[in-house]
Amino acid sequence: MGLKKNILYSGFLTTSLYIFQFITYPYVARVLGVTNIGICNYVQSIVQYFCLFSMLGISTLGVREIAKCNGDKLKLNQTFSQLFSLNALFTAIVLVLYILSIETIPNFSQYRNLLYIGATQIFFGTFTVEWLFRGLEEFKYITIRTLFVRLAYVISIFVFVRTCDDYTKYFLIYSAMIIANGVINWSYGKRFVRFTFQPLSLIRPYVKPLIFLGSQLILTSLYTTFNTVYLGMTCGDTQVGYYTTATKIENIILALYSSFTLVMMPRISSLMQSEQQEDIKRLLQNSFNLLFAFVFPCIFFSEYYANELVYLVAGNGYEGAVLPMRLVMPLMLIVGLEQILIVQILMPSRSDKQVFVNSIIGATCSILLNVLLVSKLESVGSSIVWFVSELAVMTTALYFVKQKYHDIAFFANLVKHLFSFIPMLLIYFFISKTIEDTWIGFSLGFILTLMYCHLTLSYIVKNNVYITSIKSCLLYTSPSPRD
């Protein structure tokens, strides 16, 4: 399957997933209320932490090692069995520690029922083996399966979540989605691999890279997931509701770009192994062009219309999410650059030590700033912590990339796109001064944003990724000439 098809599948999948989130989250936020949605997000952040320890670096290591098998069936079976056995061992250990934590940590006692439901996510997450399908570039299957499961999830939300007291049902439905992914993936994976128990001597070589990559992910979580946990422990469930609503919008938008990054990683890894430098540079330049075409319109629009976006996503009672949202929206650019520098350059080139140092710097910033800011500034403080930590990681990653690849440059391209999109703010200001109705102004601003972006990307900055995409769409949709 070609790279373009994989990007198309991944982009379609991510787009559809977040369309589903735009459908469900406004409903859930309104039905459950800010405190109960904060409870669910707080518990999920705890579960996610234990999932990080059970999975460690399997998502990165698995994709890399499976991709290296290059169709060798015997090697593929052996590699999969070794990686899965190691992952299952870590999961068993983490589940024991998870249950002990529920029973011994006083702060967890009031959430005991939800936490025990969350244990199913840890167990069945091991059987999801998403890394197998990404390493094999089976993005078509991933897309179809995820859409099917997500559709069932959306229907269940509207059928079973009806009152503010249904937050347990909401969390149970989310956990059921993880269970379904695990069961379906394990069954389908038998078409490609056969699992056999592996002796410890064959598993041992993967322990060090798994722990190394996992440590990097855990450190990364200290400036992403940990913010939610610390905020919940320090300031309560309502502040978690504000913060997670603000970051939900940013994550939804950025995930569209992340789908492209996930597809590029195994392909760039393969090119680096064969030392095809020109192809690597071309793909990286496309990554920068796509990012700049995507994030600047999103940042400007969401900053200006933050109040309207928060109301659309969550409704009344979430006004406290507006300022945190404005603080985190520029992270779309910072995290996007970070993904190119780390996921597309440092990781495929096996610069694991540099990635580890990045994570230490981000984690250190997060811990220090959480202690200094969150108790005083609450959800706003958590937003500042996340922003500064990601900025530190991106800056460090850029330093390491420049040391290794001197000819990778994007600053001039970034500045060109930035200044080309700044006039959009004047358009929004003019609309707000001439149209009194807020929602008419919001709708007109959205439409003019699309028109302005098309003209700017096509004729001013001449973004080659955008132009090529538009031409491909026109060719695909235009009727074929008759004989």
C-alpha cells in the first residue's frame, strides 16, 4: 500500500474520530456537568498513567521492529511473540500494583468503582497490539475497525447517558470501547502472525530498549497527563473539568496533523535504514509545509473565537475553560514542530538518548511549575505548565536535530506562513464591529477563514502540499471523459 493511501486512511480515520468527539463531547459535557466530567477525566488520567507503565515503549519499539521484518514471515512471528510476551509480563505486574494502589491510597477510595472499571483498559490494552498493524502499514484495517467501534461507542453514549448521575455509565462505555478494540485486534492479528511462548533468553534483548523508550513516554506524560492528575489532587474535579475541556479542543485539532506524523514514522525509518537522504528531506519538507498550512489558521481562529468554541463544545458553566484554552492553543504549532523533530527525525534515526534528554527536560519543567503555579492559578496554571514544558522540549529537540542534520531549515518558511495569515485577525475584528449577532459573525468568520486560506496557500505562499492535495481532489472528483 502506498504512502499516499496510508496518509489518506490515517487522515480520514483521525478526522472521523474527532467528528465523533465533536458529536459526543458537547452532549456529555452538558448532561454530566463540569464536576462529573472532571471526575471521569481525573480517573481516566490515573488509568492512563498505569497504562503507560504497562505498555512502556511498545508502541514505538513495536512499530520499528515489525517494520524491520520486511515481509519475512518467520522473523515476523518471532518478533511479535517476543514483544507481546514482554508486554504481557509488564501488564501483569502493573495490574497488581494498580489494585494495591486502589486499596491503599486514601485519595483513590472515593473513585474505587470507576478505578476498578478502568482496570479492564489496562488488561485489554495489551491485546490491542496496534503497533503490529502500524508496523505492517495496515492502515485500512485500522480505519475500518476503529470507525466501527467508535460508532458503537457514540450510539451507546446517546442511549445510556441521560442524566448527570450517569457518569459511571459514561466511563464504562469508554472502557468497553478499549475492550472491543483488544478483542477484535487480537482475532484479526492471527491472519498475519502466530503467537508462541518465547523463552526469557530471547525476550531479554528487548527489555532495555522497551524500558528506555517507556521511560521517555512516562517522562513525557509528566507534562501532559500528570497535569490533570496533579490538578485534580490539588484543586478538585471542577478545575479538571475546565482544563480538560480547554485542552480537548486543542487536542482534537492537533490530532488531525498527528495522523500524518504516525504514518510518516515507519516510512522515514525505512528510508533512513537505506540512507535515501534526498527522499527523507523531501518528506520532512512536506511535513513542515503541511503543519504551517494547518496550524496558523486554526490558532488565529480559535484564539479570536475562544468563547464561542468553548460554548459549542461544552455549553454553559464552562466559562472557566476560555482562558486556559487561549493559553494552550499556540501549542498546536509547538507540538506540531516537536512531532516532526522527534517522531519523524530523532526516533527513526535511533537517537534514543537525545529523545530521553528531551523528556527529562520537559518533565523537570512540569514538576517544578506544577508545584509553583497550580495551587494558586488552578486550571490556568496547568495550562501555563503545559505550554512552557512543551516549549522547552521543542527547543531542545531542535538543538539535537541541528547537531545531527545541519541542512534542515524551516524558520523562513514558518515566518512566511505566519505573516501571510496575520491579516485574518483584521478580518475577524472587522466582522465583530459590523455584525452584532455573535453566531452570525462566528459563522461568517469561519467561512472567510476557509476562503482566505485557500487564496493564501495557493497564490501567496504557494504551499506545495496544499496545492498538490487540491489538484488531487479535483482530479479524483471530476468526471472521466467519455470515449
